[in-house]
Amino acid sequence: MDRNSAIGIFLMAALLLLYLQFAPKPKPEPAPQPAKTAAAAPGTTPAAPDSAALARQLGSFAGAAQGTAQTTQLQNENLTVTFSSKGGRVEAVRLNKYKTFRGQPLDLLDAQSAQLDTRFRTTDGRQIKLSDLYFRPEPQGSNALRFVADVAGGQIEQLYTLPANSFELSYNLRFNGLNNALAQEPLTFTFLDRVRQTEKMAKQNRNHTTINHYLVSGDHTALAEASENPEEIKVAEPLKWAAHKHDFFVAGIIADKEFSTGQFNSTVDLNDTTFIKTLTSTLTIPAADVQQGNAKYRFYFGPNAFNILKEVTPGFDRNVYLGWGLFRWVNQFVILPVFHILEKFVSSYGIIIALLVVLIKLVTWPLTYKTYESQARMKVLKPELDAIKEKYPDDAMKQQQEQMKLYQTMGVSPLSGCIPTLLTIPILFAMFQFFPNAIELRQEHFLWANDLSTYDDLIKLPFTVPFLGNHISLFTLLMTISTLAMTYQTNQNNPTAMQGPMKFYSYLMPLIFFFVLNDFAAGLTWYYLVSNLVTLGQQALTRRFVDDTKVRAKLEANKVKNKDKKPSGFSARLADAMKAAQEKEAQARQGGGASRPAADDTDDTDSEPGTGASDISPKRPRKTRRS
């Protein structure tokens, strides 16, 4: 890697680090607080609602507005779903096979944190919510539950079905015999979700929490994940699904047909230690669908796992963030398939990560070999390059021209070492997105790390260090040491490329990454550590095949072959550009010399009498003016 290539990579890495760590964040606005209701005094029973008041509020639907709330459950191997007869709605969802980072049962939703409700308008202008009504639960076998409310001479029916070994809950809403009571305008489904912390690092848990939604047209959009300001998106076209992503888990609803429109909001209150973020989805349901029995939906309550989500509905796997553009493609079609193949044969995810490194290094070894060959050529050319610098110590433009001539003569491309490195960058950044979002690593132990999806804190500090926190990740520390060792070896192999400030920067970058990655997933820093160790081994092995004497002999042969060859292609254009720049600089210097001010009358040159003008060239014969 030459000096220009190193500068380019350093600037790209520096911009990434600035974006990830040091970009200023706007101050959060206070999150809207839910309306407070008067609480009953201790030891007293809340008064029963007045029948006349209910009749005024709900009209012909008031008959179902009195009752006692009961809870009923549907359960399979994956889920325990609790329903309330008040509203006939989902009240709580427990994921049976998962725990929080504290080892407690993982409730994706509960009665205090979440509320699902549907609102509609009657023909006489009243707004009715299903949560205003009490429903009669009617079990339909072991895996289905029907809720019925007799209202306005008809029925509201809700049917839930939970298949075995599934994370999906089927839902069918139907209004029977209520055509004269229901206004012909869309119903409104609302999902309020106050997200609790389930992972070790609250900041990461919050920043990975968002609402994704997918349009019938095939477009996918989402609220900003890491924003601490209120976020809102309004969608005025049909949607297929909406999902609340809780870092490693998802609570979503999918329409068999479509939702008419949608609105999505998120708020953050950093002073709230109970809920890390509040999400709200508002979706409209065509009135004709509930009247004709076509309001059929599926809830998904489960892990944010790519292989599971891709089978739910088109686009639902976008809840797993794998990066954008090329990086997502690398993760989706290369990293994930290989990762899941290794899962079938190896039980330890730490070993799987190490094997993944080895496989990637084997595939990219030809590129690595090309890079090392380029470094060897630059190392052999160092005496000639040093001689050029000594010959033109104060003329950088001339230095570059002579270096380009040397490269052309010797058959060396200054970019040959940079291009292979750039081709491996998509994999590097794909890993950067893969490990923090891979549920496969969640709560997986390896060596001293209790959870590969978050940082390891084996070294705990009694104080807080700016940009570092109160712990040191041992995987990150070892990764930094190995990166410094690799940098030292690279600089020894290629002393020409890294000199002066660039040599300093090459050692500074690993230290910056140490601060940035200290809070990142242990799986990621373990991957980088193994990658560095394998690279050091590759470089040691490659040196056995790249001999400096043979490299010099090849360059001398190129020198003879290219003796009378003119530059072509990129080299020719670069040489022409440098020549034009040099000519422009020379013209500027000449113009500056011609515009020097004339000597004043204190000079010892002759002057024309009475004119005050001096001859700036005393050697030139003085001309006399003739009358």
C-alpha cells in the first residue's frame, strides 16, 4: 500500500469512526406522558359505571360495556399468549424459550407495557373502542379461542388460533349483523408498545429498537433507530405489515389483504428507567373487510432471526438489519448461509466464528498475496525512491513525476496493493453489521464472555473513562494488541509506504478502534482478533514464497522491456496531468517575476531627467528621447 492509498483508507476509516462515535446528537425532547387517571383509594372498590352514562357514551353498544375482566391463555412450545375478555384482545406474550439478560422470563408484551385496541365509528357518530366492551370467551379446541360480544342487535366476533410450534397467532375480526350500526369508514387499529430492556446494554437495546413497515407496492421503510428525538412517519397508501423490532425480538402484524393507511411514532425519555423507548403503530382497516369476514391477520411474536422471518411474509426479514446495499448482500448471501452450515456441525459459536474467519481468509488469500507482492516490490524500489527524494528535496511535483517514471519503467502500479485491500472492505463492514444483530449469538458463552452478542466486561473499572465507560473488553484489548503487531509487521515489510505522519496514523487507528469497539459485541471483536492472528500467519507464510532477490530480478527485466515504452492508459493521463500542473506552476512563477515593482529613485541606476523613471537594467544602453 503506497502513501496515497494509505491516506485514502485512513480518511475512510476516520469518517466512519466520527460518524459512529463522535457525531453530535440532538438533545431529546420530553416524551409525551400518558394521561393520568384517578386511582381508587386503598381498600376501596371502584364504583360500577353508571348505565345511563354508558348509554349516552356508547348508545346501542352499551349492553356489552359492563362485566368482569377475565384472562385466558393459548400456549404452544414457543409462546404463551394471555388474552383479556375486556376488549377480547392480546394482553401479554411470553417467549417460552428465551430469558432476559437477568435470567428472568422474557415477556415481549405485558399488561403494563403494551396495549392493542381497535376503534370504529357508529352511524350515529359515536366512537367505540373494543376495549370499552366485555367479550365472552369461547374455547375452540386446544389451540383456538373465540371472543363474542352481543351488541346493537348483532355480534362482534374475534377468533384467535395458535398453531403448534409456531411464533404466529392468527386473528380474524368480524362484525355480524351490524351493517346498520357501523359507519362506512375505516376502523383504526392501534398498537402502543412501551419497550422494556431485555439486553445487557440499554443503549444498544434502545438504538436497535424501531418500527419497520412494508407497503403493498414492495417498498420498505422504518423509523430512525438511534434517534433520541420523537420520530413520525405517515403512510397514505396500502400497507402489508408493520412490526415493532425490540433489538433481538419482533412483535408485528401482517394483513392477509392490506391496511389502508398507517402512522408510526417513537419517543424516548432518557430519564425513564423502566421503558427504553415507546413505539406506536396506527393502521386503518376497511369497514367492508370486517363486515364481510375478510379482516384476517397474523401476529408474529418471536425472535428476530433471518431464517424464521423470511418464511413469514415477503419483506419481513428486513427486520433483521444486515447493513445497506452491498454489505447487506454480502451478509445475506455469503455470511449467513456459511454461518448456518457451520451451526450444523459445531456447537460452540466462538469456534464457528473462528472457522468463518479461516474460510474467508482462504477465499481472499489471492488478494492478500497480491497485496504482499506489491509491498515487496515497493520495498525493493526503496533505494531508487530515496534517491529521487534526495535529488529533488524541495520539488514535490518533480518527485512525483520521477516516481511515476520509475513505476512505469519497472512495471509497478502504485495502486496494485490498494485494490486488493479495497475488495476485502465489503466483508469487513458486513461483519460490523452482522454480529451486533445476530440473535444466534445472544446469550452464547465463549471463553470469558457470557454473551457474544454484547461486550465482555471481565475487566471492570472502579471509575468511568470518557468514551470507554467503566469496563475494558478483553477481546477488544487483545484485538488492539494484535492489530498493533500486524501494523508493525506491515510497516517493516513496506517501509516506503508508511513514513512520517502516515506511520504515526497507522498506529493511532488501532487505538481509536479500541475506544469505539469496547462496547461492541464480543463476537465482533473476537472475529477481528482471530482475523488479525490469521493475517499475521499468512504474512509469515507468504514471505517464504516472495523472495526480494527474485522480485528485483523481475523488476530489472521489466526495466529492459519497458525501456522505450511510452506510458499508456491511466499512467499516461496521470503523467499528462502532472506535466500540465508543473507547466502552470512554472508560468505562475514567471508571471510573478515579471511583475516586480520598479526600483525607486534611491537606486544607483540612471534616470531620465525630469521623468523620475529608472532603468531597471543598468547593463542595457540608455536611450535618449529625440524631439
